[in-house]
Amino acid sequence: GENITKIPADGGHFTRSIAFGPNFRASQIISGLKDINTQVGVKLYISVGSSCDVCEENTWKRAAILESDPEGSYTAEFAGGLRNSVFFTFHPATKEIWATEMGRDNLGDNLPPDEVNIVKVAGLEHKFGARRYGWPFCYGNKVQDTKFNPDKWERIDITDDCSQTEPPVIEIQAHSAPLGLAFIPAQLTTSEGQRTSDVKNPGWPKEWEGDLLVAYHGSWNRSEPTGYEIVRYNLDKNGKILSKKPLDFITGWISKDKKNIYGRPVDLKFGSDGALYISDDAAGLIYRVIIRD
């Protein structure tokens, strides 16, 4: 193997998620380096969590989603202020990046909300080349974190002005620990009946097509546990959220008295067979979910 990019390895949130996706940039990222073409058609996106619960990171490579070309010729910040977007995926129609986000601890049972963000490319108004999604100074819909208010900080590329940060598209009960997310595939065919998707859709209800599934891994330090389930959010085919209220999709990983944990769902993937595969790092299982007539 060849090391194609250097990523911080110390501190907390040690996992890294990678995925290949489209290039969202309209122009070169790196000026003055004519031998590096950052305008390639396919990019490698890398999620790197924070090293701490809440702090000022000493590098832009943490609490961020990074981008590179597939060869690793360069590494750049795609979006920052993402405390721990462990999982992200691409919307099937818009191709935009959707990412879950786990908020900080030590603000009580109900703050800050966990989040789902649409992580978009920076515009000309974002002077550091990357949008800011709030952490460590802000959370939720541009809310100031009054418990984290240092007198000064060294980095000039982050801001405590919450009005300059991006709000989430979905707020989730604090400490639910949202991880994997996936869109229910549509049965796409041409007028001649030819498939236009590599993922089949055997039996999934048509009214669910394009809906978002999110795995709630579950709380570890909330006075009353929450999460331990998979929920569904109702979206239209273009990714517009029709209801921000989560609908139960799979429950039962926690007892009714909330004293016994039977599983903690992690990632969600639709296979080419149309089945939904779910990993569980508490029970040590992978579940296969199909819809029967």
C-alpha cells in the first residue's frame, strides 16, 4: 500500500470514512500550483472527526470533511466545523453530500441536538474555501455555545459568529448518536423498461422511494437512554424534506424499561439485491432486511 494523504491520528474520534464522489468545485482549489489539477471529475472525500469533545483544533484537517483527487496529489478542506460526521452519503438525485453529525457532550440531556447536514461546496462568499457548520462555537440552527467561550483563539479560519455558519437540515434528539444513513432506492427504468440503477428495489413501498434512513447508535451518558433504533425521514425525490419528524423503521434494540441494550445499529447499506444491510457493533451482527409481500 501507498500512503497518499496524511491524516491526524491522535486524540479522540479515530475512525475515518472515505467515499468517491463528484467534483463540486467550479475552479481550481490551489492557486499557483499549475502541475496539480484539482478539477478532476471524481474526488475522494474523507471524514475526520475532532480530537476532543469541544476545543480549538490546531489543524484544519480535523472536525472536517476533506477532499483529494483519487491519486492523493493534494488534500484540501471541503467543509469544516463538523465535530464528528462519521458517516456520509450522496443523494441519488442531487448527488449532494448528506452527513450525520454528533453534537458535543456535557450540556445536559437535551443539548446540543445531533444533526443531519447537507454538506455543500463553498461559494465565493466563503473566504477560506470551505463552509463552516458550527462546531466548536455553535450548534443547531446557529445557536451560540455559551459554555465554550474562550477569550481568544489562534486560528483565523474559524469563527464564533454563528450567523456565518450553516444550519442543519434535520435536528435530532441530543445523544441519539446518529451514524449510518442511506436513501431508499427507487425502481428506476427507462421507457423501454431498461434499468437505470445498479440497486434493485424488490418490494420497497413506492411511497418510501428516496426517503432517508438514519441509524441511531444510542446514548452512552444520558440519564435516560435514547436512540438504539433506525428511523425514516419522509423526503421527495429531489431531497426536499417533507417532514422532520422521524418515523420508526426498526426498534427493539433497547428494552421498554431502558435497562437492557440488545444492539447498537451502526451503518446502513443497500445491496445490489435491493436488501438493506445493517451492522451492529454491540451484538456483533449484520442484519439483512427485505420487504415481503
